Amino acid sequence: MLKRILVVIAVAIAALAPDLGLAQPQPQPNRAGRVVAVRAGRLVDPDTGLAALNQTILVEGERITAVGSNLSVPPGAQVIDLSKLTVLPGLVDAHTHLALTYKEIPENNVYYFTYVSDSTALRAIQAASNSLQLLSSGFTVIRDVGNNGMYADTALRAAIEQGWLPGPTIIPSGLIISTTGGQFQPTPEMYKNHSIVYPEYLEANTHDDIVKAVRENLLFGARTIKICVDCKPWGYSVDDIKLFISEAAKGGAKVDGHVQTMEGGQRAIDAGIHVISHGQRLTPEQHAQMAKKHIYLASTDTPFTPYRGSAEGQAQAARQLKSAWEKGVPLTFSTDMDYWNDRMKKADGDWMDRGELTINFLLTWKAAGIPAKDTLKAITINGYGAADVQGERGSIKAGNYADLIAVAGNPLEDIDALRNVQFVMKNGAVFKRDGVITIDGLLNPGPVNGWRRR
Ligand SMILES: [Zn+2]
């Protein structure tokens, strides 16, 4: 549907162009490797909450080389005029599952059944589609934390990095590591005769199991480690979590814990985990501890909409989010947006795409009364911190990868400006311009960036 709309828009613009005296569409500067000068009417720094007017961003290849108001544009550089728009770093969803789409029909929203009925291969193709939809909405970094079948997430990361298709920077966890049972309630026959928990979960009960499980995930391409701290009453102890952290560090990864109880939350905090996911039972006192230890919160704050959630559920999520914000927890924008039903339509009857469904979680941030500039920091800078990529992505400054988006309006004042992303540049290549996806030159017949990137 999205593609059809874009084609219609593109055709309409092409048809109107001669009458309006507009220039014919120019070749898009998709290929990384050339020099591009981006003229930004307003350039936002979400870290400081400040904006500068009339800035130029020079991009060479995949990276930003200079930013300023009086830069001379090198001869031959392609100029992209965003002087009527606000430019800002790409967005981050710090908790989602690209290769999972559970449905009301036929699975009654039980993802155990989705896992049984959708193969990893089918889910990998869903993930590729979802990643394009999210990039179109401005999400340039995705923490993809498990429930992706047999490593569909790490395969997607490799495919994007190798150059098969454009996409966000994927920070995949590989399989979620859990004590017996994962998040499933299998029958004894399915558990014992068919090992049904694997590969949706990688079970690890002893310290030897934990070391082996972390190493397997890293070997198969994980960039973070996701664990079930308390999915079952026999979850992980503080010592167990510390072992996860030290073993993951050997592969340059940090640990994200699914937390659903107060006690589990305390164990994760005491162990010094990097990210707490969910955490809906955390107390204000625990939020204060998280702030002190700089533990990121990815609380997956489901909004109440015609297609999902309840008013009470959203109110509870908003209360928790507000408490965490008041205590100074580094908040991230996170969603668990991994489901579908036939009510996910807009007023005109068109489907909402995965990007639109994801950005709609802003509803909960607004219900919590979080100021726009703090929400903007959560969905950018704190997301980069949680993804552990802030050394090379995030702020729009020389040396960083050129991951930029542009919107009409000013998201520092009105966060809903993020709902209408007009321009997306990822690794220096233009993916979306004037609201239209420009995929020409971004699909390749082989691993053009190197087959060794795995
Ligand atoms: Zn999740």
C-alpha cells in the first residue's frame, strides 16, 4: 500500500511538473561516495535541546565532514535544499521485533502460535519489509531484541550492512537467553519431545550454559545480549546477570533484561545491567537507582488506540514513564510494535505501515506529559546510548555517519512533527526525499559492501 501511494504521488508530481514550471526530477544522489551539501533551514541538536538556523551539512561518502553556517560548498558537490525544513538525527526504536508479526486471526495474538505457523524464512522477509517501513518513518537505528526465529535479525543486519538493501542500523540480540521455558507455556510433549522452546529462546540455567549461550549469539552475529530476567519464577540471580555482562563484554556487547517484576528489576539494577526492558512494576525508588547507575529504560509504552491497548493500560504506562522521567532515568523510545490486525487503518481507509504504527507510541509520551525536547532526546540521543553506537552515530557532527532526517515544523516544540518525515539520509545515501522513497541505486545484486560483514 505504501509503495502504491508513493508511486501515485511520484506520477502525480511528474505529471504536474511541466504545468507548474517545476524542474524535472533530478537524478537522486543515492549512492554513497559523492560529496553532498545539505542546506538545513533549522538544525536541531537533541542533546542540548537547541536549534541553529540556516546550517550546511557536508557529507562525503557515508560520513559527515563538516557542519556550519558559513561553509563553502565544494565544486561539484550535490546540493540538497532542506531550507524549509528542520533537520535532525535519525530516530531510534530501542525495543522492537522486526521478524515477528502476531495477529488476531488466526493466532488470537498468542505469539507461541505465530512461532509455530510462520517459518524463520517468512519472518526474515517480514523483517526486511518492516525495516524499510521504519526507515521511511525516520528510524535509522533499531534495537531488535529477540523473538526473531532462528537468527532472522542477525541475517537482516548482515544483509543491510553488506549492501543488499537499504535499512536502519540493526542492533540484533539473536535468541533471547532464558532459564527453562523462556516466555512459553508449552505442553510436556511439545517441550520434551520436540524441544519447542528453541529457537525462539535459548535456554541457559547454569553458569556454563550462560557462557555458551552468550558465545553462540555473538558467533551468529548478535550486537547485544537479551535475557529473560524474570519471565519465570526461577529467573536469573544477580551473579548470573553479572556473568552475562562480563561474557557479553568480551564480544563488545551489552546486556538488556526483560523485567516484569519488582524483584527482577532489583536484581537487574544490582548487577548493573545496560538496559531494562518493560519494567512496569519498578518503583520510584528503583527509578532513582537506575538514574544513578545510568541504566536505560525501554518501557515499551503501548498507547490506547482503535487497534490496540486499553485506556487503563496506557494510563499505567504513562504513570510509570512519568515517574522514571521525574527521577532522571535515561529514557528511550521503545515499542514492542510487533503485531497486526485489520483495524490498523487511517481515516482514508489505507493501512498504517509499521513506521506509522511505531511513531504513534508518541501518544503515551504525550499522555505522560513528557516535554517535547525530552521525548526528542529519548528517541535520538538516549536511543543511541542504549544501542551503544554513540561513538559514530547520533549527533550531526563531523566524523559521524550521515544519518539525518528532516521534518516540517519544530519537534522541540511539537513532538508530532516527527510523524511526517519528509527526508531520510542513511549512511550518506538518500532514501527518502520530498516525502517519497527513492530506492533507485540502493538495491544491489550482491554484497557490494563486503561479504565478510557478518
Ligand atoms: Zn519485546
